[in-house]
Amino acid sequence: MLKHYTHITLEVMTHEHHHHNTANTESLNKAFIIGIVLNLFFVATEFSAGFWFNSLALLSDAGHNLSDVVSLVLALIAFRLAKIKANSNYTYGYKKSTILVSLLNAVILLGAVGAIIVESIHKLRYPEPVPGGAIAWVAGVGVFINAFTAFLFMKDKEKDLNVKGAYLHMAADALVSIGVLIAGIIISYTGWYIIDPIIGLVVATVILISTWNLLHDSLRLTLDGVPSGIDSQKVVKTIRTIEGVTDIHHVHIWAISTTENALTAHIVLKEANRMEEIKHLIREQLKIFNIEHATLEFETSDEHCEATCNCNTTQSR
């Protein structure tokens, strides 16, 4: 009996959708550049003030902001790399770089947490006088810059892991700067210098909390795990409910980049002559799950699957 194995690549992004993504990328490039410039200015100011006034709260916050600047630069580079066309050696282009950058950003932030905790503990044991008023003024500038930078990324934060990371970092920075501002006011009125390293520990805690999910999601995508926003079992169940589909197996779902997902699967049909119709129905269902690229292999019920893995499992790539 002649086997009806057919490989079909489903490109579900319409021209309109592609144009929309390009526009978002251009606006995000501008947002990253503006954020980088503003935060570089603030980091220089905060480091200078921290050294001059010997304030751990300012120095730790400046270190955190510097790591955010590095993160913004890396994310901008990743966006530029993602726009480079695919070639014979890199058939997906350099889109995966966006995932690697998000992982690197998480690692950088964890390094900043460690440095801040060590120095804060030292200052708790040996507190030193710091000028509360100066700390409050510098932190006030930080509240404005960080809040404005977070606003630049707010509308696109759910569309890309790097943008979400940038938004979370900037929003957390704004909250931390508010904390430093309050600490400066308390120190200026009470002389409780121990507040300075305590704020340093608060900064470290905020960074750790805001970074944990970013680290988890980035590591998952780096290992080609199913993206956290996709329920692989639900994808399988949905496709199985399509009339004419007997079964689906050898399912692999992974992220091409922080914005694009892919799927490969074997689809078992009752009748091979309905393949084109069912292909269209599957494509419509995959749009719901934000899966833009899919490669499907169609089989009929009486054919023997040639692949060697367990046909009933759903896997990451």
C-alpha cells in the first residue's frame, strides 16, 4: 500500500501581522536607546554621589541600575540580531539570541544581588554616617527616570520576554528608589545610619524576586522547553477534537525566539484526501496558542509510524 506521508510547513503569520511586529520592533529600539541614555546618566550621577557621601544605599542602587543598563544594551543587540535574515548555516537566523540574552540578563542581576548582600552585611556590622538629604535628592531623580523608562516598555511587556524583563527591572528600580528616598528622609531627621545598609538588603530582595521568573523562563526556553504561556497537553487535545483527525503524536513545541514559537507533529488522518482541509483547521487552532511556525507530517490510520519515540508523548523540542 502506498504511504501518504506529506511534509507541510505552515506559515500562519499574515502580511498584516508581520508588518505590525516590525513596527513594534522599531519603536522598541527607540525605547531601548532612550532608556539606555537616561539610565547611564543616572548611574553616573548615583555612583558619584554614593562615593562622595559614602552611601551604600546609593552605591548598591547604582550597581543595580548599571546592570540594568547592560541588560538594555544586550536586549537591543538581540533585537538587531533577530532581524538578520536566515542563511544556510543559521536556518532560523539569530532569533535564538533573544533567549540567550534574557538568560544572561538574569545571571547578571543575580551577580548584582550577591555583591549588594555582602556589602550590606558589612555595613550592618560597621555602620557609617551618611547625609540623608543628599541621598533623598539623588533617589528622587531615580524615581522619575526609572518610572519613565518602565513606561516606555509597558505596552509591549507581555509580547516579549526581554521587554518584560526590562519593564520589571525598571519598575522595580522605581520602587527601590522610592525606598532609598524614604530612607534618606528618615536618616536626615533621625540620624539612624543603619537604615542605609538595610535599604541595600531591601534592594537585593526586590532584585531577586523580580529576577526569579525571568531566570526560570529564560532557562526553560534555552533548553527548548515548551514556552510557559503554552499548555502542550491542551494543544494536543484541541487538535484531536478536529473532525477527521484520529490522533496526534511526536509533538514538539519550542521557542524560536522570545516572541516566536514553533511546533512539529505527526497527524493521523481517517482519510488522506481531507489533508488540505484539516491542515487549514489545525493552522487556525495553532494561532490561538501563539504558535506561528509548524511542520506537520500526515499519516493515515493504517500506516505504521516510522519514528522510534513513544507516539503518545508530548515533548519539548
